[in-house]
Amino acid sequence: MDQHTFVRWAQENYEQRLMDPTSDRFEDAHYPLNRKKGNEVIPLHRLDHAIQGVWQSEEEGCVCFFAGDTKQALNDGSYWPLGLMDAWDLYDKWTGRSGSAAGGRTWWHQPETGERRLFAEDPGAPWEKGMGLDKIQWWHHPKTGKRIKAVETPGPEWLPGQGRGPNRGWKWWHKPDTGQAELFLENPGEGWVKGTGRSSARWWINRESGVTALAKERPGPE
């Protein structure tokens, strides 16, 4: 596991969930080199950016993250990134601790929020011992086919489970002229082509209005 594996996982996650990398939830992450060694950046969600820094630190041999942001991401009960436990160990290493078990610390979680932290002693209510993995479950959106892990329902249209039963057969279709991509059980008709079409489409932003669009070609002069 390294920063390159983590970045590929994050980018695949964005594509599957149709996340807009131009939104304010994304940040410019220095990759593959840190800000002192290179100027090349890629868009990463702020939580992924915070975790990518610990993997980059291990590769570059120096601290490449802001401890407060990374600790907040690691403690976020709704966020389960690839290599979470290893990321905690690297965070401890690069913040001067000797590992996730340093000082006899153990995992505690809050059942209602899913927040997780390491404590040397019992922190008291509402904390419970362990990471609360038994509280996390899959939720799926029956219309879009999206799947996420969470402690509670992400919204009124979300259903428990991964949706692999009655929703089996959903496939991606896209419009080549606009890059629009959606999940359908059957061929949606004229103008739609099977697949996400992401290999040819890209995001565009209107400099005056800030409106974004996914398209193969430039939507207009602005």
C-alpha cells in the first residue's frame, strides 16, 4: 500500500459516485511529489487529501500533512478510506508517536455518530469500547445504484444493503454528445451508449457563472 494505490482508489470512488472534482469539497493535492519538490497537483476530496498526506510522508520521508486535518479525517465516523488502520499507524509515526498502541491506548467509538478515537483510559459516556464496526452497514440508492457505508441512513431515499438483489442488472449508459451518465436496468433508448463514457468526457467550468458540465468537447467559448 502506498500513496499511488490510495489515489487510484480515491479516483475510482469519484467516478463510481459521479462526484464533481470542481466542487468546493475538493482541494488541490500535491502529487506525486510534495509541495516543496514539485508543483503538480490533482483534485482530491478534502478527507482523501488529508489521508493522502500520510502516505506521501512515508514515501518522501518527511511530514506532508496538517496533523489537525488528518486527525479529523481519521476520526470521521462516516469516512472509511482504503487502508484506514495503516493510515492511523503512519499518522502516529509522523506525529511523534510510536504506533496506534502507544501508551496502552485502545479504540473507542460513539454509537450515534460513528466517531472513533484512541484513548489510554475509559473516556466515559457516550463512548463505547472498540471501533464500532458492527454499527457500520451498507446503504444503497435504488435509483442511482450508488453504495456507501454509514452508521445511519444517508437520506430518505436510501435503503439498507448493497442493492445487489432486486437491483441486479443496473448498467451504466451515457450520451456521447454531452457526457451525461446514468444507471438503467434497460436500454434507455436513442442517444444513449452503454458504459460511463468517462474515457472521453471531461469536466468544464464556465468562468463567468461557475456552472460546471461534463462533456467530450468544449460546451462554448466561456
